[in-house]
Amino acid sequence: MSHFPNRVEFRLLVLLAVATALASCGRGFQPRDFATPEALFQATLLEFQQKKWDNAQLGFERLTSDLSSRDPLLAPAYFYLALTHERKKEFLLAAQAFERVTDGFPDDTLAPMAMLGTGRAYQSIWRRPSLDPEQGQKAASVLRALLSSYPDAKETEEAKQRITQLEEWFALKDYQTAVHYIKVRPVVDGAIIYLKDIVTTYPTTKAARLSWLRLHELYTKIRWKEDAAETCSAMWKAYPGDTEVRTPCGGAPLDKAKPSAVPPSAISSPVAYARPAPPARR
């Protein structure tokens, strides 16, 4: 004769089933559940592919702490840990994990990708030109190292593009500082130093063209006629047909009208003395 649970027993059974289900769901992904590093790596990679970033971080962190330095899974574990941090916008942690690959496994096939990732992560920390450029400088340094260390790697193309972007921001930041000296202080000498540095160091940037125009404006204002004339000569060569160059300088003489393939460097050699410190941000 079968026994049918009464109402109280039935409610207890339901509550027990719910509690069991919740406990099972609550455990979720647990790195300790996997018997071998290979099994944990495959399971963690699946979590990464499914965009379960927290689970992926748990698994890859466990692997990087448990694997020996000679284990072939260690480099990819660090690499995917770095990608996981990057997806979570934890860019400093991402850069540090990418660096573990390039520092510890420079001959690994992942090394060029990791070096590009390091530069990309540092670049992401520098969110706009007006902020402290330290992380941007780190990014540029790493990306240039990629070009020299792995010149044949496919990652060099993106590295070059990122260096160009960074140089645009470096030049723009210095140009903004120069404008601050002109409009707020005003300190003409300080502005000239920054502007000359821009046209010397970043001659192909958009800010270089603006810097030439500002230099001509300042030289004209303080009546440095020879320097103003030299800026016109430089701009005629660098920006032939530019209407904004024609306004202050007029048309180029026939013997100076040939375009230059590369914008000129500074009127004189880079200044040998220190630039004034950028104005403090309030």
C-alpha cells in the first residue's frame, strides 16, 4: 500500500527540492572541480567564449598560480587572463598579465599579441589628451618595442596605427599647453618652446600645422620678422595651397612652391633647455 504525503510533508519536500536546486545553482563554476589543469583550461576557455568574465578570471587565475613555469599552458593562461581583464575594462591588470607573457615567454607565438595587448591596455587607461600622459607614454614605448622585437609579426600594422594615434594626442596635449600660455598667463616664451617642440617631434600631426600658424602669429606679434619669414617658408613647403597659410603668409614664391613629401622639422634644432612645466590642473 503506497503512502501519499500529507500537506505538511508535501510542503517540506517542495522546500527541500528548491533548496537543493538553489544550492546547485549557487555553486556555479568552481575551478577546484576539475581534476587536471588541461580540463580546467578547456572549461575556463569555454567560460571565456561564453563571455562569463568572472568565471574565466577565476579559472585562469587558478591556472597561473598552480602551473609550473615550464608548463606549456602557463603562457596561454596568462594571455587569456589578460584578455579577460581587458573585457572587464580592468586595463592595468590586463597590461600586467600581458607583460607576464612577454617577459616570461618572449619566444612564444603569443608574445607579439601580448605585447600589442600591453600597449593597447596602457593606451586605454589614457582616456583623453588633457589627462596625465604617463600611461600613453608607456603604451608608445611598448608598441615601439614590438616593432623592433617582432618586425615581421602581423601585429606591427596595428601597432603603427596606435603609435600614430598616440602621437596625435601627445602633440595635441602640448598644443593645448601652449595655448594656455598664450591666453591665460600669458607667457610667450613658454608657448614658443612648446610649439617648436611639437613641429620638431610630431611634424606629421594635425597639431603641427596649428603650431606653425601659432608660431607665425607670435613671431609677428613680438616683431621677430626673420623668424616669422622662416615659418612662412616652412609652411609653404609643408602645406602648399593651404588657405590658412595664405592668409598670414601670402602666396609662395615660385622657387619655394614645390611641395615637400614630409613636413619640415623645426626652424632650428630642438631647444636644448627644459620646457616649462605644464600648467597645474585645477
